[in-house]
Amino acid sequence: MTSRNWVKLFLNTLLVGGLTTAIVGFIVRWNEFQPYFTEFKLIDILSTLIWLIVMGFLFSVISQMGFFAYLTIHRFGLGIFKSVSLWNAVQVVLILFGLFDLVYLRYENFAGPDDSILPYFGPAAILLVVGLTVAWYKIKQTNRDAFIPAMFFMIVVTLVEWVPVLRVNEQSWLYLMMFALVACNAYQLLILHKLNLQSEQDRQKRANQSPAKSKNTANLKKTKKPSI
């Protein structure tokens, strides 16, 4: 990827994170922010909006760190296992293990004596549905081999990025960070191949222009009067 397209990816992902966090933040914490709107406290609304956008930028940076870390891990995995099918099998096991831990460990650590385990399936179900949807779109845009890696990234990598909030288990922050990470991760995953293709076209365009530029420079050197 060219540096220009990398900057484009970085800025657009920041925008996705900021907008998603701002929208979801007002929804999941509406009980807290509702008086600002009913009493038309414009300063409070704007300050809250700015704070949510800044938090979204932070979530976006975490997402981008996870994305580039996974690209490196994916290459290492292919190199270590020497087989795409074997590496995919390992990723499937890690996906199942991650979803199980998301339900079981949260239930064991945060559930009360009389609490049901069913509510703890909610975040795992959302993550699974989103992961399947994004992976399906990815294979429609690229090829079938992208399905398992896309699922792994959308589920396991999102879980790793989500850990700081999962350990606290505060409901509003739980969903606020989850939707921001999912949106940023999905955007990066679905746009990556397009940016790579555009980068390759840009390099090819520059390569085609280089011989003509070199030829023009050579002609100028031939016609230039010698200095004394």
C-alpha cells in the first residue's frame, strides 16, 4: 500500500470511529444525556459530542493497531503451518474458543448467584452475526479463501481489542466500544483490497510515466548549451 492510501485509510477509519461512537454513545447513554436535549443545553450537547468523537478516535486507533497486527500474524501463521487449510483450521478453533470465553468467563466473573447465563450470550451473538456478515461481503468482493481470516479478524481480534472494557463490564461502555471497534474493523477489512489495487495502479502509472520523463530529461541534456 502506498503512503498516500495508508494516510487515507487512517483518516477514514478515524472518521468511522468518531461518528459511530458519537451516534451509539447518545443511544446507549440516552438516560444520562436526555436532560441536555429536553432543557436545550447546547454547550453540554456540544461538549458531550466532542468527548464521544475523541473517544471514537481512540477506539479507532486501537482498531488500526489490531488490524496491522493481524496482517503480520496472518503472514506468520501461513509461514509456520505451511498450509492455508491448516492455518484456517487453527483460526476456526480460536474463533470458537474466543466466543466461548466471551460468554463463560464474563458469566463466571460478573454474574450473581441467581443470574441467568442467557443475557451473556448477547454480545457473543452480535459479534458472531456481524462477523459472518462481513466475511460474506468480503468473499463476494474477493474470493472464498478470505472467509475464515475475515471471521477471525472480526471476532478474535475484536475481542482482544475489547479486553479493557470487558474486564470492567460496565454496560454502556461495553456496547459503546464494541460497536466502534466492529465498525472500524469492518471498514478496514472491506476497503483493504480496494486500496491495495489502487496502490498497484498508482505504482504502475508512475512506472509508465518514468521512461517518458527520463527521455525528456535526456533530450534536454542534449540540447543544453555547454557552460564555460
